[in-house]
Amino acid sequence: MKAVEISAFGPPDVLRLGERLDPVAGAGELLIRVGASGVNRPDVLQRTGNYPVPPGASDIPGLEVAGEIVSGDAQAMAQAGFKVGDRVCALVAGGGYAQLCVAPVGQCLPVPQGLTDIEAASLPETFFTVWSNVFDRVRLQPGETLLVQGGTSGIGVTAIQLAKALGSKVIATAGSDAKCEACLKLGADHAINYRTHDFADEAKKLTGGAGVNVILDMVAGTYAAREVDCLAEDGRLVIIAVQGGVKSEFNAGVVLRKRLMITGSTLRPRPVAFKAAIAQALRAKVWPLLASGAIKPVIHSTFPAAEAAKAHALMESNQHIGKIVLTWDDRK
């Protein structure tokens, strides 16, 4: 099979289209003929040598795919309601940038009705991440306010739509007025240009001084202090990336007085059973929203897999709104 390989750690042009032996599905797994592969920030970190591959995972980058089942553990597939020929999308620990990809059956979901492979490939990484952190970990409730840092990222567009669809209010931050407008079109109640306004001050104003209930943060670093400041009483901050640096300082007294929760997580190294539980929740509560069109995939650009370097360069430019996807054939 053809696969995108990291020839050495470095800039986007270290990505090469090469050939690998076809993978074989083992117990509890299925093999997918990949139509499209999602591109995510962790892929960039892996390419630069800053995100080690978990033990046992493929060194081929790529954490999400969509395509057709070609083989697999028949019993496991039957229990999950799958069969050879079905179209699925899957969250994987690696190996997604390839024509064939093995995935645990529990981490696979049917392609939502009406969606293409390209659209379906944009779903798993961000939907699993947002659901696990915003709804499972910090329990965002209907009527509460969620502040999403980076509202036009893949994570951001997912969080905005999910939170709104499930009855919460959303404030999003973005780095330009155009991106703020995009957040509003996706359903955000308010959008803050963090380059021209202090997001903490604005968030407090927008909530009448009460503060926000939950913050989804991909920055950390110096953002943490301001996030603590603009959280409401019993507020929850969940950190899922550290693009602003791993060291943060904040007023611990405020944490005590407001009874705040500060937490975080990574998804890639978690066991299959953990991810399978997220998949089950998504299938029951979110996949119907995708099928009905209440939530829609947001695709910024697609690239042939041979042009993965261009996809990574776009990711690093931060000019995209929504997801970037690689394609392996002429399916749209």
C-alpha cells in the first residue's frame, strides 16, 4: 500500500509518499480501505519529533480515517453491527495516512447518513476529544456558558456546534475579525478577537461579571491565569494542548475561593475500552445530530495524500477554518 511517511523530524517537506506492507487486522480489529484521512495538530507535533508514538502504534502519522471495511474480526464486527463493505470512520493511534488502516472495532463508527468520506474523516479526532473533555470530564450542562479558545480550529468548530446543539451558550476566541465572524456563523453566541481584546475581560463583560462555567483551552502557558480569573464560581478549566507553553502561573487563592476545577487530558495513549465508551456515547447522542444536519463537518481544504506536506504547511499557518483532509482516491 501507499503511505505518507516521516522521513526525518523536521518541516513539512520531510513527509514522503512511500510504500509499506499491507496491514492485517487482528483480534478485535478491522481493516479499512481508506478514502480520506484527517489532518490534526498532533500529526504536526509527531512530524517535528515532539509527540512520541505510543507503544505498539504505527509510526505512520494520522489519527482518523474514513473508508470501507475490507476484512476483520468477524465476531467483533458482528457484535458492533458492522460487516465487510460498510462505510466507517475511525479514531486510530497512528497509521491513518495510508491506503489501508487497521482500527479497533470499538473505535469505529458508521459514516453518518449523507456524509462523504472526506466529511466523515474530519470527525473522529475532534469529536472524541471534545466529547471526552467537555461533556464527560467537566460535565458542561445545558444553560451553562462554554468559552472555546481557538474557535476556528478543528476542535473549536466541533466544540461550538456540539455545545450549542446540546443547549449551552458559547463564547469563542479567534485571531481575526473574519475568524470571529466564522465562529458566529457556526452558532457561537459571541466571538472575541484575542489580538485586539483581552478575552478574560470580554468574557466577564459578556456574562455580566459572573464569568464562564467551562473553558476548553488548547493554549495553557500565560492563558491560565486569565482563564482562572474569568471562570465563574464552580467553574471548570480543561486543558487539552499546550501551544502556549507547559508552564503556567495563576492565583491559587482564586481557585480556592471560587471552588474551581483545573484538569486536562490526552486521548491518544488511552486504552481501547476508554475510547470505545466515547464512541458509544457519540453514536447515541451526536451521530443523529450529524445525520439530521443539526451539526455539520467544517472542511477548509482537501489535498491528495501525495501533497501531505502542503496540508501540514497550511495547518502550521493557522489560516484554516475547520478541518484539513487528505484524499486517497477520487471519492468526494
